Amino acid sequence: MNLPMIPQTKLVPNDKIVGDPSFHSLKIVRYQSDEDARSTYDANRYEFQHELAKRHIIPGAVLALKGAYPNYRLTAMLHPTLRQFIEIVRYDPSTPPVEDYEALGMKAAHDQTQQDFRGAKKENLNNFKQYNIEAIRGDRVAYLPPVSGWQSSEVFQDTIFVALDESNPLALYGILYLPKKPVMQSDGQTQTAALFQAAASGIAIKAGALDSFGTTLEIELNVTPLKAGQSFADRNGRGSKKNKNLVALMDNSSALARLRFQAIEGTIFEGRLADGRSVGASETATKNIVDLSTMDQMLLNVISRGTKKAEHIKHYHVEHLLPYCREFLILLEEQFGSYWQDPTPKDSEPYRRLYVHGWAFAQKALALAYHDVRRDVLGPLASAIGSGIKDEHATAAEAEAAYIKAAKESPAPQVHVNFGEFRDRLSGIDWLRYRKHWIDITGHKIGKDGGKKTRVIKDGSPEGRLIVEGKAENTAATIANVARKILSESWTDLTSTVDAPINR
């Protein structure tokens, strides 16, 4: 018996599609401008056209380069229906998928940047869901901002784009063949979870909203966990109410982050900064000396007495400011490092329970005072930051040259207490929180009886020591009062060994 010949079409393998260097080496089929590519695609002879189980086929996508050359971000803007949104994203942040997002490097990013849906966030989620359901019922018009997400670099090599319109070199219009892998949110987490819940509602299914409700989704492609963290930091770090420690942890590109990394390197602070997720810097926690947000504020106090914000610090400022930031942190280590013990020695107390210098308000005050004793050099450097200098110079070198020139032309303020005397004062001060001079400055906690709150602390004696509990309020007034007292002529008041009286 002779079998009939079945014609076979030889497919063009995916690895034969050349990555486009202008688009992060993404595989792009130039349908509009490449006649061979167009005929091959029309004849259905590309391998990826036959791998329907591996990829979403998304017509009407815009592939775009965002930002500034040479550090363009690569994004795809989509306009999926509700059903397509759920199928494409797959990653419901309120119920993260178990299957493969860990292997894609998304697990660490989730743990660091995604918040649990509890309390007010859970209530917001329900409100978003009801908003969508009301729109589906026809009770309102749905005004939904685009959801921003990202897909792991682990699957980027499997992503293919067919360009139907190439008239804009920064934004190609066409068909996106996107791997069927999760898309994590970099912005719009609650809205995404609400869309997942709305899609599962009876009203959405009955009304046919899964195929008629329109959404907008922007996916950043070729994202590593490090880039995902930076995206979170940049989106949430300026003028926001997000966790400042977490934003600082994710930030790895800003000038202040670079300054912090270099300033703490090799000091006692390296590896001992709380990030908002690990153990913090509470009264009894000893691992972390300060949190990231406090350290950033300390450095800004050193640089400018807190008059400049993080975004004012530019990369070309770092090398000029770094020596003083390091000098300050090394000074703190020399003065107090032996007290910041972790773990707490047996029969002793955690260092923040005993010493003022373990608290954020005191360390910020010390940074202010340090600026004043170095103001002859730091004053001009600080005043030149953003003062009549525009960063729109043609090059970073020109901007730095203008900064140096402005700093040299700024008057150097007079120093009333020099660095050597400042260091001697720190050595002579009694830093125990329960001394009378500190209670006079910080105030004391109030007990249940309305009087001074007291505590028995371990001091080596069988009975312990009864002391007045001082406050540790991280307020501008307390910070300023501490700095002012250290640099005042009456600073010797701080050397007293008299405890605050227990009397009510």
C-alpha cells in the first residue's frame, strides 16, 4: 500500500529571528519594512506562529522605548479585555500564584515590594472591586488608570514582536507574542487584585463583561529582580507615603543611595541598617543601629543641616561630600561602637534602653552638630547644591565644574566649635538616658498614676536600679535642642552623673 505524500512546510526557527539591538535585542519581525519577513509571516511559516500554547497573541500592542538614551526601558502597552487581562497577568497580588513565579526571580521581589492585603488595604481592595462591578452594571463610567507591570528577564528570549507600523522609531505598533508567564505589578497592585475579583463575580460573567470590559496594561520587558526593585523605589520614593525604609532598600541608582553605600562601607553601620522588613530599631532590638530612612536623614543633616532633599543630591556631588559623611560615621563608631553590642551581654540591658546615642533623634542631632563644626567646608558645598545651578548642562562634567565653581565662590561660615573640640565633648558627655540632664531635655514618660514612669534596670546589683524612663521622641524640636546643647557654652551640664529624681 502506497501512502500519499504529505507536503511539509519548513518553518523558520525562532532563533533565526535576529534580535534588534535598538530594542534590548528583542526578536522583532519587521512586517512593514521587510518583504521577506512579511511573506514568511503571511504564509504562516514562522515557528512561533505554531506555538500557541507557549505565548499570548496580542494584536494592537505598542512596543516602546521609554526614558533617556542609552538607558531606555522597553515596554509594551496593551488594551486587553477583562478576560485577557486575567489570562495575561496571571499574578493576582492578593493571592500570588504558586507555580512558577519563584523560579522567575519574582519571589524575592514579591516579598520586598508587595504588601499584604490587610486592614485598610483590604478595605481599599473591596472598594475597588465594587467600583468595577458598578461600572459593569452600568451605574457609572469606569475611569481606570493603566496598570504597570513587568515580566522577568528569564523569559525575554521567548518574547517576539511583529511590527506592522514602524513610522515612530521609539514606538512600534503591531502584534506581541508574549510568554504565558506571570506579570507582576510595579504600580496598580490593588487595582489588579480588584480586577481579578471583579472577573470572578457573577455579575461580570452574566453581563459578558469578561469580553467587553476594557483595561489598559503596560508591561516592562526584560526585567531583573534588581531592576524591579529600582522601579519600585523610583515610582514610590518621591513625595509618597510609602515605607521610606523599603524604598531606600530598593533604591540602587540614586546619588544619595550611592553616597550611603560608600559612606557606611567598612563601618559599624554596614549590615546594621533596618530596611522596614527585617527586625527594626526598637528599644530592645540590637541588630540594627538605625533604619535606612534615618541614615539618609543623618547624611542630609551632615551635608546641609537638612536643608537639601534626597533628590537635590546629584551623582557629581558624591565624591565631594563622601569624605565628610564617612568622617562623621567613623566618629560615631569610635565614640559609641563599643556600646552598640549585639547580642546584649548577660545581665545587662539593650543599648537603646540605656543610652541616648542609640536613638534616631540623638544621631540626627549629632549630624546637625557635625555640620556646624565642619561648616567652613560643608557650608559652601551645601549652598552650591541647586543654588543657581541648573542640571540641564550638556554634560555631567560641565555640571560638576559649575558646582565646584559655585562652591568656591560661596563664603565659608565661621566655626565656633572645631572638630577636635567636638570629639572631646562627645567623649566627656554622660549618655545614660536616665541622667537628669537628659530627662530635662527629652522629658519623661508618664506612668499610670500620672507621675514619672519608672523602671528597674539591670546594673549588676541583685535588686537592680530604679530609674526614670526618658522619652525618645524623634521630633524636630528634640533634635534641635540636643544639637544646640552639645555646641553651647553650657555643654558641660551633660557631663553630670546625677540621675533624674524619682519623686512624683
